[in-house]
Amino acid sequence: QLQLQESGPGLVKSSETLSLTCTVSGGSISTYAYYWGWIRQPPGKGLEWIGNIYYTGSTHYNPSLKSRVTMSVDTSKNQFSLNLSSVTAADTAVYYCARHVGRTQLWSHPDFWGQGTLVTVSS
Amino acid sequence: QSVLTQPPSASGTPGQRVTISCSGSSSNIGSNNVYWYQQLPRTAPKLLISTDNQRPSGVPDRFSGSKSGTSASLAISGLRSEDEADYYCAAWDDSLSASYVFGTGTKVTVL
């Protein structure tokens, strides 16, 4: 049974870099047509797609966050990661990792989500 | 600010039919597939409808999706108390640099 589990600091200081890891179990991260991504949700607000990555390392980011986002994948550990630099209070959110599925990375959609982890940016 | 607009709330009594709209444009709903997600209180979103109107395995047939032009709709028939949740539409938007975008979300209340 597929499981995705986010891990990382729950508190990050303003201007620093937020780093999260998603561990995939019950399936291989190197599966064809599966992509791995991040979505966030500020408290009491809606969802925002951050981006996704293929096991080859190919990435696609939300243009509004692209300058601050870096994603990476570690196939040996069945994990993928998110780095978001220069964070502010506006980056406080629940961060979800999610499997994406589709024939191409650009048109894939999230179909299975982790439980999410709250990251608070403090001043 | 989301490019997909949903009504903030919808409600109905048990057994009723509730419809949620999702309004977009030619660069998203008008040219790409629409997806719907259900987010129960304090849980992660779950894929409810895929590629406009397909129900993933395990999703009750009380849920149905449709699309026309630059708008989409989610219908819940035979409303049940456990359907009380937030619902989000989503689609790829290929204006300028492509991005996956979510709707503003609709809170469904079962009266």
C-alpha cells in the first residue's frame, strides 16, 4: 500500500531555507509515468501547487515560486525533497507531498497525497 | 490569487443534490482536463474526479463531474453527512509558463 510521509523542521526562521523530505513506501519512486511533487496550504486557505520532479531529476516548478524552489530526488532512498529559500511569514503552510500521474510531466496531476506537515516561519 | 473561481460555500440536506461550479478560462479549463479533490476536515486532499468526469476506484457514483467550455461542475447526489468537506477543482494552466492551478475551494455543509 502506497504511503508518502513528509519530514523536516516544523519551524523555520525568516529569510532562511525551508527543507522537507518525502519518503515513499509501498512503491518505487522510479516508476514510469509517476512524478513526485509538493503542494502547500496556508492555515485556513486554499491549495497552491509548488512543483514536481521525475526520478530522472527533471523538474517543473510553479512560475510564481520558481526563483526560490529547488527539488531533488534520491532513488536509492526512495525519497524526494523540497528546498524553499528566503522564506517569509507568507510561506507558513501545511506542506503536502504527492504522487503525480500522467503521460507527461507537464500535464500530470496529483493523485495520492501524504498527510502533510505544518511549517511555520518565525521572525 | 487563483485563476479558477468557485463559490465559497454550498449546502444541502441529506439526500439532496448539490452542485459546485468552477469557472476558468481558455488557458486552463477550456483546453485542459479538470480534476476535483475532496478535503475532509483536518485531512489531506483526496482525488475525487479525474480527467473531467472519471471516478477513481473507490469513489462512490454519487459524485460526478462535467465540463462545458471554460467551466466545470461537480455534482453530489444523495448528499450524506460524511460529504461535509472542502472541494477544490484543479487544472493545468498553460498561459505563459504552465502551472497546475487549484480553484478557490468550496465548503459543503450538510444541514
